[in-house]
Amino acid sequence: MLDKQAYEEDGVAYFQDFYDARDHGQKHGKGYPARRVVSYGRGFAVQARPGGPYFGKNGELIDLMNK
């Protein structure tokens, strides 16, 4: 379930709080130890790996480069 403090745009979950984004990445990031929280004007998003896809609201991987 998407955190109350987060919203979704283009399938990617954005969080207003860094720690909420980090927790989302830890919850869904199994197998992706290089995950990272990236700050954007719309909030914080979680990448599965540098240069890689982002996590969606349910932990699915969203590849914005192939949209």
C-alpha cells in the first residue's frame, strides 16, 4: 500500500520525507542493495540501483527510460 505521505506520478512513488522513501526502498528493495533515495522537486523517489528503475507504489520497478 502506498504511504499516506506519498503520491504517484508516471508510476513512480514520491515521498515528501526522505526517511519514508528510504523505508519504502528497504521494504521493496530485496535483491537491490545499491538502492538509493533521489531528491526531486516533487519529492524523494527510490531507485533500485544507480541509473536504474524506480520503485512504484507497490514495489514494482518502473523504468522511465523505456516509457
